[in-house]
Amino acid sequence: MSLFRQLFYKQRKFYDDDFDWDNYTADSYHRRLKEDVETEFRAISNKGQLSFDAETGHVTSHGEGIHPNHQLIFEAIGQLRPETVHEVGCGGGDHVANASTLFPDVHVTGGDRGQTQLELALQRHPQLKGRIGIQDITMPFSTAWPKADMVYSQAVIMHIHTAVSHFVGLANMVRQANDFVLLVENNQCHNFVRDIEALFAGGHLAWDTLQIYRMDGSGGARGILLAREAQDLPRLTSDVEICEGVKPSMRRLKRAAEDSARGLFGFDLA
Ligand SMILES: C[S@@+](CC[C@H](N)C(=O)[O-])C[C@H]1O[C@@H](n2cnc3c(N)ncnc32)[C@H](O)[C@@H]1O
């Protein structure tokens, strides 16, 4: 390699994850929870503060409101009725704790790659001891990870942009789930539908069958539901559909396209 190319090679540009996860709680997460979430919504719900109506499939918050994304997660659990649920990137543990309070018969666990995020989760919810653990969803799949009927993430995969890590994370979530994967993410940060279809077509997903649906929460949040079996929900065939009506962010869409372009799927014979 010429000296010029070597220098250029050293300065090559890759996207990184959006945050340094080892310092994330101190750098921004704790402040964001306090200033962005807790000033507008109730983040921790005690018994009786949330209820699920099986007829409408809606979750109602009594007293202060909850964030629409969180409402969507709880509505998905109520409607899909998994016996076990696992949150990838559970951070401060609020959803694991609130889902357990709302659905006491459902066993909910959580994993996160950040030690200090899990410490924060145990400060906020001491009852989660023994149910949350260190998990890097971009590592090779581990049989130590708890299997669950439904695996979900909220605001996690959208921040993962290092090399092909988001593909690995998505494939791992499918492998960890028996029946459902719910993605509650910023849908402009990755081409989720396109990337998941490519992973499936290339043989990277553990399921034999895959259905992709749009799941809308009663509070207006949108999620992407991957299901092993057919569901009575609107099918998603493109990323344009899930982003419909949302103001485009050119920066995010460009980065999503570059992330997608890094994927090499399957085994095309030479
Ligand atoms: C924006 S926070 C969201 C936390 C939580 N889901 C919530 O809704 O409050 C993103 C979280 O994902 C975690 N995370 C990032 N990359 C991860 C990975 N590769 N595996 C597991 N967790 C990860 C971070 O440590 C952080 O706690």
C-alpha cells in the first residue's frame, strides 16, 4: 500500500454508536430521564396506576400520563400475551419494572451492555435483582441469554451504527425470541424493514417464517413487530410506510443507507 493510501486508510471514516455506553448514564442518560422523561411523564408506575383493557387492547394510565412508546410496549404485551418477555438495552429498568407490575403473570427480564445503566436500574427498582444482567446484543449469540416469547427494544438499535453491529443485534433478538420481536425505535435511524428482510432472505435469522407488521400504540407511537406466525395486524413492506408522515432527517436517512450498504447477506456462489 502506498504511503498516501496508508495515511488515507488510517483516517477512513466509519460511523460509531451514538454514545459511549460505558459512560452513558453519567454523560447523559440520568439527566435525560430526569429532564426529558420525568418532567412530562410518569416513568415509574406502581400497582393500580396502569390498567390494560383486553377488549380494546389499550393501556390506560391513571393520574399522570406515560410516554406513548412505553404505552405501546405494554399494549403489545397485553395483546400478544407472551408468558415471558425480555428487554434488550433495558437501561434504567423502568419498562421491565412497570411491565412486571402491570402483568404480574408475565416473567419479564432485561439485559444491557452498560454496568452503570444496570446499577441505575437496581437503584430505581431493587426488585429487579436477579432479573437483569449484562448483555451485549452485538456479541455472538449466547445461550446464557434468557430466551423469551417476546423480545423488545426501545431506543437501542437506532443508536447502534458500528460496522455491521445492528444486523448482528437484530439477528440475535430474533434468535432470543420464541415468537415476537418488537422494535420501538426511531425508524429513520436504520432501514429496519429492508435490513430485516435481507437478513431473512440471506438465512441469517433463526426463524423459518417471518411476518413483519406495523404496530400502533393507542398513544400514537409506532413499532415494528416481527412475528413467527401470521397476526391480524397491518403488514409492513417498506421503510417508507413506517416513516409515513414523519419529517425526514436527511442525516439519519443517509447514515441508514450507508449502514444498510455494509450488509453482505447469505452465500452467493462465486
Ligand atoms: C437510549 S438508552 C434506552 C434505555 C431504555 N431502553 C429506555 O427506554 O429507557 C439505550 C440503552 O441501550 C443500551 N445498549 C446500547 N448498545 C447495546 C448493546 N449492544 N447491547 C445491549 N444494550 C445496549 C445502552 O447501554 C442504554 O442503556
